[in-house]
Amino acid sequence: MHVARAIRNDLPAVAEATVAAIVVSVPSYADAYADTMGATIENAVQLALGGFLELATTRGAAAADTPIQPALDGAYALGRGEARGGRSLDALLGAYRVGARVAWRHLAATAVGSGLTAEQLARFAELVFAYIDALSAASVAGHADERTASGRVRQRVLERLGQRLLAGGTVEELTAAAARADWTPPGTLTAVLLPASRVRGALALLDGQTLQPVDDDLSVLLVPDGEGPGRAALLRALEGREAVVGPPRPWWDVAASHARAARALELGFTAPGTAALDTQQRLAELVLRADDDALADLRAQVLSPLDDLPEGAREKLTETLRSWLLHQGRRADVAAALFVHPQTVRYRMGQLRELYGDRLEDPRTVLELTLALA
């Protein structure tokens, strides 16, 4: 017990020497000690030394791998604090190594001076370093837990921001929401729809600022700067992922990009092979199918002069009229497209002129026919 009393009496000096050595040997703690963390560092050292003394004097050598809970909790909290400060564990683990070395030197000198045998001193050394290992492990766990928790919190914040962007709002409101989420808006955002099972692989290839506001059977990604050269890179990254890609829009108007992609999906648009569906390449179809009922009515209206013809004749004249409109009346091109003789085209167009009269020269009629037959 006289050895324990001697060590206890020496603890303030050991703590002071340990703190001084840490401040000198670990540069990042030198700055922290001069700032606001001085008391924290001192308290941590004293807690660790006090915990060790209690372990050594009340639990014996057999308890070398079971440090007391307050010291363990303190080490865990230190690890979490390092993670919250955005720092790695290098400095803290370095401080543990320095502290163990200095503390061992002082405590060993006191123990030997108090009559500790060589065998007892060896066991004492084992106890010191097992204790430091346990404290280090607790700090590592605290650091990992904090980073995991912070990552989840950050992900939820960004998910809410993405949902806010899809809901729409004024530029001022959305700018404020982005600032609260600590998210720097890009020039544009592009909405991408794809199966949830394909998201993980896609995210690995996309900009790190990509938002993922919805995680359901069908996921939404809001990808920064998907225009110009970035468009081709985005489409390459999405190859084979069953993705539907909306148009690039100013970041605060990404809801419009999402609406376009959702509409294309609703209409059953698909891309050939494994390519992503680029809605920018399907604009004419999207326009024409914006209102299917209106398009059907338009077709019925502008093709009504053909209603009384037999079905076969009606189909041939409709096909000829469509090609004539698309090729701007160039008879040879129409014949080549339809695989017929130019005289056949001339004959059919004569029939159409009889049915439509002067209306085939009317710009409004030509526009309506073009839309109806596109």
C-alpha cells in the first residue's frame, strides 16, 4: 500500500509532466492547448492517470485489460470530439503514446524508489501499456461512431434539401435552404430517375454534390452540371442502369427537370440497348404526346377528308402525305422513302389535292398535318 500512496502523491507532478510532453511532441495539441482546449487536455490526462491508479491498486494485475469505466468513457468522448472537429485520430493516438511513455517513466521511478521488485515492475509495465491500449481502442470507437452518426445526419439534411428542391419555391427560399444544409449550389441540376438497385453503382461515378432526395423502388438523383460536355459524361456514367435523364435546369428549377423525366417514364419511353434515355433527344415526341387526347382529336380532324376512302387507300394516302410533308414536297425523296416510283407519288398527291383542295397550300393546315402525322 505504501507504493500506491507514493504513486498517488506523485500523480499531480506526473500529470503536469505528461501534459507538457504532449504539448511539445504533438504540434496540433500545442495550438489547442494555447487556445480553448487546455483544460480539456489536463482533465483528460488526470482522468486517465486516476483511472490507472484505481485499476492498479484495487483490481490488481489480473484486470490489466479492463480499465475502469469513467476513464474509458472519457477516451471515447475524446475520440468523438476529434471527429466532430473534422480531425483524424493521428494526433490523439500520438498523444496517448507520448503520455504513456512519460507517465511510465515517472511512475516507474516512484515505484522502484518505493521498493517494487523487478517482477512486480514488469507486471506494472504490462498494466500501464494494456491500459493505454484500451484507452486508444475506446477513442477509435468514439471517433468511428461519431463519423457514422454525422454521416447519417448529413445524409438526412441533404435528402431534405433535395425534397425541398423538388417541391419548388422561390429562388430566395431555395437559396436559404441550401445555405442551411451547407450545400453549395452548382450552375445547373439534372434530374435522373433510375431503379433503387442501380443507385449505388451510379453514385460512385457521379459528382460528389449529387443529391438523392428519394430512396424508393424508383430513386431520384439530382446531378450537378449535366449540360455541355458534362452531359455526355453523365450519360456514359448511366449506361446500363435503366436511367431516364431530364434536361439540365438552373439548380433552383430542378423540379422542371424532374417533371420532364417523370413524364417520359409515364409515357413509356425507352432507349435502345443499354443507353440511358436522354429526354433532350426525345423533345418532339414529348411535345406531341403532352396531351394524347388532343393529338387524337387533331389527327381525326385534319385527316377527315380521307374518312370515306377504303382502309387500304386511306393508309397509302396518309403515308404519302406524311412523307410529302417531311420531305417538303421533294418527289424523288418521297418516292425513295416509300419505295415507290415518282409517278406513283405524283398520282397519290393528285388524289390528295382533290380531297384537300387549296388547304394543302395553307400554312396552318400544313402545320396541323405535320403535327398530326409526325
